[in-house]
Amino acid sequence: MSSLRRRDSERLRRATGPIGFFDSGVGGLSVLREVYRQLTYEDTLYFANSIHCPYGYRAEEEIRGYVERAVA
């Protein structure tokens, strides 16, 4: 990678922050591993919330509450 492209990617990384992963406990680590493999320059934040798994039958408002508490 040229030094110009490296500087651009570093600037973009700082400007956008890390990629966040909110995992309900089903498959999230597999996705995170693939992100590490393909986007080696990206920073990540991973939050596992398997205590409330599965999410499929939960109301959107309930899941939103989990996310808001985790972010806070």
C-alpha cells in the first residue's frame, strides 16, 4: 500500500471510529473473526449480550433498550 493510501485509510479510520458489534449470542464471533481477517486495519468494539438470547421473539423496543443501556 502506498504511503498516501495508508495515510488516507488512517485518517478515515480515525474519523469514523471503530466498528461496533452487538452480539445476542448466535454467530457474532464468527462474523467478528471474518471482519478481523478482511479488515485488518479496523478497530472494533464487541459487546456480547447472550443473557437475553434469543432476540427473535423480542419486541423492537425491548432490544433497543438493551442497546441503549450497553452504549451508555
